[in-house]
Amino acid sequence: TKWVYSFGGGASEGAADMRNLLGGKGANLAEMSNLGLPVPPGFTITTEVCTHYYDNGQTYPADLEAQVEAAIEAVEGVVGKTFGDPKNPLLVSVRSGARASMPGMMDTVLNLGLNDETVEGLAALGGDARFAWDSYRRFVQMYSDVVLGVDHGFFEDVLESFKEERDFALDTELSAEDWQAIVARYKEIVAEETGEEFPQDPKTQLWGAVGAVFSSWMNQRAITYRRLHAIPASWGTAVNVQAMVFGNMGETSATGVAFTRNPSTGAKEFYGEFLINAQGEDVVAGIRTPQSLTRAAREAAGEEKPSMEEAMPAAFAQLVEIKDRLEAHYRDMQDIEFTVEQGRLYMLQTRSGKRTAKAALKIAVDMASEGLITEKEAVSRVEPSSLDQLLHPMLDPDAERDVLASGLPASPGAASGKIVFTADEAEAAKTRGEQVILVRVETSPEDIHGMHAAEGILTTRGGMTSHAAVVARGMGRPCVSGAGGLVVDYAKKTLSAMGRTLHEGEIVTIDGTTGQVMVGEVKTIQPELTGDFAHLMTWADKVRRMKVRANAETPLDARTAREFGAEGIGLCRTEHMFFDEDRIIAVREMILAESEEGRRHALSRLLPMQRDDFIELFTIMKGLPVTIRLLDPPLHEFLPHTDAEIAEVARAAGVPADALRRRANELSETNPMLGHRGCRLGVTYPEIYEMQARAIFEAAVEAARLTGEPVEPEVMIPLVGFRAELDFLKSRVDAVAQDVMKENGAEIRYLVGTMIELPRAAIRASEIAETAEFFSFGTNDLTQTTLGISRDDAARFLTEYERRGLIPHDPFVTIDQDGVGELVRIGVERGRTAREGLKCGICGEHGGDPASIAFCEGVGLDYVSCSPFRVPIARLAAAQATL
Ligand code: PEP
Ligand code: MG
């Protein structure tokens, strides 16, 4: 087997389409070198080695070593240096590179190959002893931390006290001799901590680093990241070994990262940061504040230090040419890393750049307009769930702001919450139901769980490409980074600026779109849904087959749904209309009535209210279908609990409170979700459904009169298991419809259908479809009843299932395709054998989940229905499902 693929020196053994084997980084290094771009030579150890490693007790394939040796020789040939040669040493970087990029998750070692002898050779080559010893100390620290597991704090302490003793403020003040002394001290620490000398043999160093990359695939941070991003552990990571080039060889050297377009706004402008006389990780680590790439950006930011365009015009011009080529070649926005070594430009990485939802949208729409990609490709480029970010609140421009400080606008959106200073506290607060802003000097991969739990993230150090910024953008969390005016005191748990001090638990608001940090909560507003958003949605709607409806019952929800492009209401839960203050008493009276007469008395009060609700709903949804579900929830949800509530209902019903309390006790159930609910209510109290049907039909007549457009209500019966239940209830609904038509001298077209939310209903769908005129899959209950897992209690143990990898995702969020999904498939198939073209939809929460929507497309549903805010997500996901 071929385990090792070489790149650089003109041609490569790999290419961009070999990402599964070479990882993203390796595949793109190969591709760039095939394009003739200046890529330092190197080789990629494939992801199959990683898989082999874990399948075989953490050992390598027998022939790997020989292949690596050969690949090193090839690199030596290209650069004319030799690994371990004291006079002319080859140094390499070792980096991980999985199929999907996992920022900050995996470890990197630079300057590998340095030892007590080669450091002298490097000094001679670089013409500078200081540079060589600086590189060596970086290597010892990085290698010891990543490979040998020696805490980097030890090394930082040594450096800090060294500087203190000599009154040095900056690292640049240290001389070659100083670094040499520090290296000696570092090596002592390694010997103390590990019981062994720091490895001097470059080959030993190399295999140590390779092993560390493979091991890091299974570290907790990587496992967490994969879980959050649904990346299978079986993919494995590749290892890239590449000849070093040095951005820290003096003032004509530099290192930087850049995006071919602005990853925050999507604007078509070259965007990035660089540092003169610095090495790779310095930019990302946020230790020094980087400089702008372009003169325009520098001027806009009011920075004093020159931009790359000004400081290194030749290398900059070449970089611009290359970034244009890369973007045109990959037909996507690229995130690139480069190094300038003594005036010569080298490309170290390119990949499709991570971007905010706003940028994703703008870039997709712009690129389609530029003719770089098609409209369909544009549709496929935007992650549906990321639209959530755009539909999130922004700060109300008119609201008062008590600005405490400003930082970088690292990830857009506004958020308020109590300040917390650790990831663990953020997570704990979230479990208590509190909203928090995680405040850190800077974040690291250990903080991911807290960043996830927080509403927003605020850091006092680090740039637009710092860990906090990159991760927050990926998660869709608002983030302000590098707010240098703020001082965080972890010990005292305070955040202060300009003489003001905030303590843990006090509320701040951050605006990730402008970078402002404000004291207290600031009012927010909903964003506009025009421009790029509207364009993309139009394109999505062109390719979409399934309709998208909304689950809505209030006028506000219905209006929002329409604004977001809903094509009807797929589920109006009438019980939600029963909780308003003026109604709940009548509803309770109805439920607690001992006789049909008592119930009818209460129902007569409810009828006009329900009718008005429906008139409003039909009017708002004018011209679109509206599915109204008759009363569904367990009775206990409506029962009065306190003495005051019981007294209130007793008064309204004109019965003694004691009798009412007795009746309430009678009605309480041990297992209400499987009890007296759904169509069972209609069977025991037909007058309830008759009242609701009357309200619907009378409202249809009235709304048609008001709007001049016919209304065709879809009446839906919940929780049907037997066809006979549906027969019984449908005949009553039909009878009411006849009455209303006669009374009003009007014709009403309507459908009576059912929810399929019990396994029996799915299995017996063919006979149920003989009566039902449409099906709507209630996958919340169908999941609950198929898995036998209470939807209300699932969170307590399902999170543990997910954590242990027993289930791939929460089945109440993403449909369990093999189980619940199979019942949906059976339901659709059998239903349509009995009634050709039977209209089938879904109205469980899954109707707004992109993965479940793809499944719905596959089984041929006619529509999905979801909460109003998810309608755009569903429109896009439904479109992508057809591509
Ligand atoms: C369902 O069960 O999927 C459904 C939509 O109904 P509800 O959530 O109201 O039970
Ligand atoms: Mg249900």
C-alpha cells in the first residue's frame, strides 16, 4: 500500500480531490504545487495510516518507515539540505490535517530537526545566531508541550523570570546568548519532568511528532469538536511533513493569514493579517497584534504600522496574483496561510474559508452574479442552519448604549447575559437556564464547551483569526475579540475598564457586528430579509419540490411565517389558543363539567372566541392552506392546581369548589401523555370537537366574505390509532360542515385528515387513508411512541447516550431514520396505495431540521411544517435536498 504522498518541487503525487486520503491540508498543498505555486516541498502520511494505527493497537504499517525515509530524501533533494546535517540542516514542520478542517483541535510542531548541533548550522544558513537559538527554543517548547506532554506553563515561567531579572519587556530584546541560556534551562525542565533527555536525533523527533498527531485525533478536544460537528472518528487524520520556511528571519520576513474575501461581511476585498519577523503560530495565537495586509485596510483601521502592501510590495503583488488564481481555481473563498522568507513568498495552506452566515450568503450570491458559480451551486453553498444567525436579533440602533469598551467585530449578532469567566461556569449557568457571556483573556480549545453554552464570547486579546473569533463564527455565536481596553481579573472574577468594575453575574451586551461591549442589556431588533437573503431564497425556491409551511397559531406567528415565506400553516395547535386569561377559565369549566350540559355551557362561551381566532388566522394566511388540529393535549395540562384557580372556575361554573376539586382529582392520570388526549377526547366528548369544527367552518365563511377569497380549511384529528376513531369523528365534523353551510347558504370546501403519530397508524395507513384526506406526520409523538422515550424527560439521559456515542444525535431533533423514519416511509407508501396522491406532510419539530428535511424529500412528502423562524432554513434545506 502507498502510505506516503509527496508534494512540492513542481509536481505532486496527490491532488485536491484526494481529500479523504490526504486530508484537506495535504490535498490542497498537492494541488497548489500542481498549479505551480511556490509550496515548500513535503509529504503527507495518509488518513489510512491513522485508521491502521487505531485498528492495530497504535502501531504503524510495516512498510511505512521505508516510505517516509524515501519521501524525506526527496525533500532533501529539492531543497538541497539534509535532515540532521549539522552544517546544512533540513528542518520540517509536522501538522495534522483531517478531511474536515478542525481549527485548533490538532497539534502542530515547527522547526523539527533542530538539536544542539544543527542549531549552529541553522545559524550559519540564516546568517544569524539569534534567529537560530530563538527557533530552537520555540521547537523545544512546542515539542515538549505537544509530544512529551510537559506543561507549557513551565517554559513560560522560565522566560518571564528571565526577562524580569534583566528588565526586558519584549522577547525581541533577548540576544542569541540569552536564548541559548533559555534553551539549556528548557532542556533541564524536560529532563526533570519526563526523566529523559530532550531527543536529539531528528528521526526520533519526527516519529514522536507523527505519533503525537495521530494520538491527538483521540484527545478530548478533538472528540468534542467531532461530536459538535458530526464528524465520524473513523475518518482519521493525515500528517503533513513539510520543509520549513522562516518568517522570522528578520525584517524582510513575515508570516500571515488571509482570506480572498472578507469572511465576516463577505465583501469582495482581500482581507487578512500579517506579522513581520514572526513565525507561523504567532498570528493565530494572538500574542502580538498583527498588521493589515492592504493599505486601504490599514487606513480604515487607523493603524500606524505599515501594511504588507506598503512594507513588502513585491511579495504582496505576488500574493494578490496567487489569491486570485486560487479563488478562481477552487471557485470558492479561500483561507490561505503564507510565509515570506527574506523577501520570497511561500504558500503554506489554502482551504475553503470559514465564514459567517452573512458572508456565506453574500459570497454565494456575489459569485453567482459574477458567473463564477451557478445559482444552484450558490444554493448549495449556504449551510441552512447557519441562516439562524441572520434571523437573530441585532441591536436596536435607537436603544441607549452604555459603552464600556470596544474590540474587534469577530462574529456578528448581538447578545446579552451575565458575565462568567470560565467555560465550566458558562456550562453550569446554562444548565441552570441562565444566559451568559463568556469573558476570557483569550480562548483555547479547552473552552469549547463553554463557548457553546454561552450566548456570546468576549476576549481581551487576539485578532480576527484568533481561536475565539474562528470558533465563534463557526458556532454562530456573537463574539467580540481583542477588547484591549478591558482588564480581566480571573482571581477576583472582575472585568474592568475606565475606572468601572463589573463582577461575575452582572449583565453585559456585546455586539459582534461592531465590536462594542456595553454594560447592561440593550434592546434588540429583528434583521431585514431583503437583498442577498431574498436572492438566495428565490433561487432555492426555484429548485425546491416540497412546500414549506409553518406551525403557527397566534396572529404574530402567522405574520412572521408569511414574512419568512411560509406557504401555509401545517399545524395550528388549537390548545395554544386556550391558555389566554379570558379563556382558560371557560376551558377548565368545560373539562371539569360533570355533564354534557355543563360542557355545552362552557363551550358556548368558547365558540365565539375560537371563531374570531380562526377568522384572523384565515385572513392573515389569505389564499394559503391552513391546517387546524382539534384539541390534543392531555387533559391534566388544563386542570386548575391552586385553590385560587379552583375557586375561580367554581364561580364561573356555578358549582361548589369542593365538588370541582374532587372532579379534578378524578381526572388526573398516571401517564397523561399516553392517556386521555388527542382524538380520545373527541370520542369521549364529541361536543368539544363539534364546537371547534363549527368555529372553523363559520370562520371560513366569514373570512371568505371579508377577503373575497375562498378559504379551504384542513381539519386535522390528532393521535389516531384506529381507523374507526377517525370514521367516528370525521362523520361528526362533516355533519357540522353541512349544518354551517345550510345555515349560511354557503359552499365550503374543506378536508378532514389525520396526524400519523402512533406506530399503529403508520402500519395501518392504508385503511386509515380510506377515510383521511391527508396525512401529517407528528414525528414528536411518533418518536416518543416508537422509541418508548418520553419526549419531556428524554434530555436527562439522551445527552449521556450522545456523549457515549450510543446514538448519533438526539432523535427528537434529527429523525431516527432507521426506526421512526421507516414508519414514516411505510405510512406514506401504504397511505398512497389506498388514496392516490394522498397529501402527506410532517409537522413535528423535525420539519425544521435540515437532515430530517433531506429524509422527507427522499420519502416523497409534499411539505414540511416548522416553527416560523425556521421557515427560511427549511426552504433552503428542502432546496438542497433536491440537488
Ligand atoms: C407531533 O407529535 O409531532 C406534533 C406535531 O404534535 P405535538 O407536538 O403537538 O404533540
Ligand atoms: Mg403530537
